Amino acid sequence: MIDGLRMLGIGIGEFLTIGSLFSVLWATQLGIIVGMLPGLTATMGIALMTTLTFRLPPGNAVLILICMYIGAIYGGSRSAILLNIPGTPANAATALDGHPLARQGKAGQAIGLATTGSFLGSVIGMLMLALFTPVIGNFALNFQSFEFFWLAIFGVVISGTLTAPKDPLKGWISGFLGLMIAMVGMEGIHAHVRFTFGVVDLSGGIRLIPAMVGAFGFAEVIMMMKHVKVEVIKSEITRVIPRLKDFAKYWKTIIRSGLIGTFVGAIPGVGEDIGAWVSYDFARRSSKEADQFGKGSVEGLMAAEAGNNAAVGGAIIPVLALAIPGSAPAAVLLAAMYIHGVRPGPLIMIENPQFVYSVVAMFLLATAAMFVLGLSMVRILVKVLEIPRTKLMPVVFVLCVIGAYAVESRYFDIVIMAAFGLLGYIMQEMEYPVAPMVLGIILGDILDRNLRRALVITDGDLMPFFTRPISLILILFILLSLVGKTRWFMHATAVAKEAVFGRFRRAKSTQGDTP
């Protein structure tokens, strides 16, 4: 604990310079703008910013990207409240109560509540990041190639399950499509070229940044061609600073939402939007004012915002400890770390433990900047929402092209970006989630390397994959994720519940009728 506090102090001191603080302010502000503009997502913002920071020192580049991440997840609440259009998917739950408050003439109050809820959620996520990353990192030292293989499968399966709750099969298909895409190009052990079909440019594989920029950025440009009409709500901004009694009344909801958001965010591939919805649902179920949810509930608004911002800290935990992203923006952040020569994963607590606490320090500075900027520039930033998306999308398209080309200066990467943009658009139209595919591209190399490395170690024996304790636990989780979402299992579970609880209710009713 003492060593952790000492390294955290070193990390904070490292960024207490004029240049670093200026980067914190402008990157967080830019993140807020990106988040609040419908059509621009946190993933897109981080992906585009990664291409503009890869020549910076690693510490400064990661600092800027984390500020962009936190600012964008918070910034989406602005358009959710004022326009009923979530700026990012993470703010969909915010719109349920934020927009009704705006229509009641309480837009300023709603923005202030969302800002403070986001700040408190981020603080909880930051504390969990500082506490659990070293613990998980030390535990992950027990992982070998067998466990990393199953961990990659688990990440894809759980991502598909939770990003496509209505039809998890679509999520699984998307995730395994990403694993297949990751197999293109030279494999990592013997450099044998696979699945290029004679295209020399594919020998190096599908680059992560062009694929992400296309799937999340260019796909949105195509989508916006169909949906160009945006309702602009003219709402008077009055009181912004929230009242203390609102938070004193709902402090349990904020803490619970922060913890839930952190836990959900730490599940590979799930993301901040699921964290917000789960937090919102728990708050509604336990609230004494459940009938107000969806009609302008202060408690519901704070639960959603605390949940999605706490999920940011949760999503970074597996990035640092296991080198597996907890969400799509965290996946881009992981890719950026690799680009800058930082190697997160189980060995980071041995090779570079200071970096973990430097990330916590970055998180602290970004959270503070988000809170200050969020409360002080409301009236100015609200004007940005009046920019027509028909004028915004050409700028986004240019940034997508520049972002795809700038990393390695290859025209072929622009082709990859356009191809994945078209693929992402088709997937969204067919209601296939894109995030599992992106996660599959990242985890594909981990799965491939560790599968073949394990087979080399065991001389082709598959039994260690199924007999090692941690592998067995991961296999159990995978099976529960797969079986738990199948229709026959859900039907059987419902029948069993009714049989047990129905018998209990009938017995209780009989006892009540007995004189």
C-alpha cells in the first residue's frame, strides 16, 4: 500500500507541468465536444486522436487519449439531455430522465446533475482501478498459454452475449468474425502468410487502427446519410451547480452505480453503455420513487451517469492487467499503448509497475478537468449542438481518411478503412454489434499465438487445455455464457422457477387460509 501511494505520488508529480496540464484541459474539452456531437463516439475520437499522437512521448500520448476517453463518455450526456439523442451509446440511459428534465425547463439542473454524477462515478472507477489492477496483475502471473487461449475465447463470447442481449448469436458471430479477420497475414511464430489470396498488402495483416476508424467512424458517416434530420431543443440554461441535498439523498445510489459500473466495465468487451443500463436498472428496482423513472427522475439520471463513467475505470483494469480491453474505446487505447511501445499485461507489475499508477494519475487529472469544464462552459458548449450533422459528417470523413493513412502512410489502409466502414454499416443495419468484431481482431493474435505455443510445449497434447484449474474455471464461464442464453435453457429455467416458487406461494397461501 505504501509503495502504491508513493508511485501514485510520483505519477501525479510527473504530470504537474504547464505542458501536461494544458494537454489535460484541451484533450478533455475536445473529448466533451466529440462526445456531445451525435454521430461522433468515444471510440472514434480516441481512434482519430491516436493517429495524431503517435509521434509524442508515450506518457503524454496516453494522457491525451485517457482525457479524450473520459471527456467523450461524459460529453454524450449533453445531447442526450437537450436533444434526446445520446452523443455516445453510453449515454442512452441518460436520455430517459435527462431529456424529460430539459423539457420541464430544468436543462441546467440536469446538466449539473449529470456532471457531478459523472465525476463521482469516475472517482469510484479510479479507486477501483488503483486497488484491483495490481491484484489482478499479480494473479494473472499464474496464466500460461493455455489460460490465455481460453481468456481470448471468453472475451469474445461474453462481449457477444452482452452487446446483443436480444439475439446473442449475432454477437457471437460478430466476435468470431473478428477472430477470423485477425488470422489474415503473417502468423506470429513462423511468419507464414495466410489468407491473403495473393494480395501482397495483406501480408502484414489487417491493421487495427484503419479497421476501427472504418467500423466506428466511416460507418457512422454512411449511417448519417440516412438520418440527417436532427431535432434541436431550445432550452433555457439556468442553474447548473447542483444542490447538495440531491446527492445527500441519493448517495447510496451513486456508490452502488459506481461499483456496478466498474464491475461491468471490467468484463472484456462489454462497455460503458451496458454499465449505464445495469446501474439504471438496479437503481429503478431499489428506488422508492420507481414510478418517476423515465419521467425526469434525478436518481435515474445520476445512476446512469455514475454507471457509465465508472465503467471507464473498470474497462482499463483488464487493459493494464491482462492486455484485454473492457470496451471498444479501451480497445483503441490498448492499441495506442502498443503503438507507443507500452506492453500492458500480466508482466506489467514486474516490468513497469510505475506505469499503472501513472495511468491512475492521468485518470485523476482527467476526472478533475471533466468536472471543472463540465460545470463552467455549459452555455458555450450547448451552442455546438446546433451544428447540422450534414456539415459535420464531411469533416468526420476527412478525419477518417487522414487517421487511416497517417499511421503507416499506406494508401491501402484507406481501402481497409472504407471496406470496414461498409462492413460496419451493413452489420448495424442487420443489428449485428460491431464491438465484438473489433475485440475479436485484437484477441485473434493472442488466441492464435497461445494456442500454437501451448501445442508446441505439450507436443500436440490437448489435455492441459482442459485439466489446468484456471482453464477449467474459464471453460465453465464460457459454457455458462453460451448455455445461459439459449432459448431452451431459459425456458427450462423459467419452468423450474415457477415450479419451485409457485409451490412456495401455494404453500404460503394455504397456511394463510388455515384458521
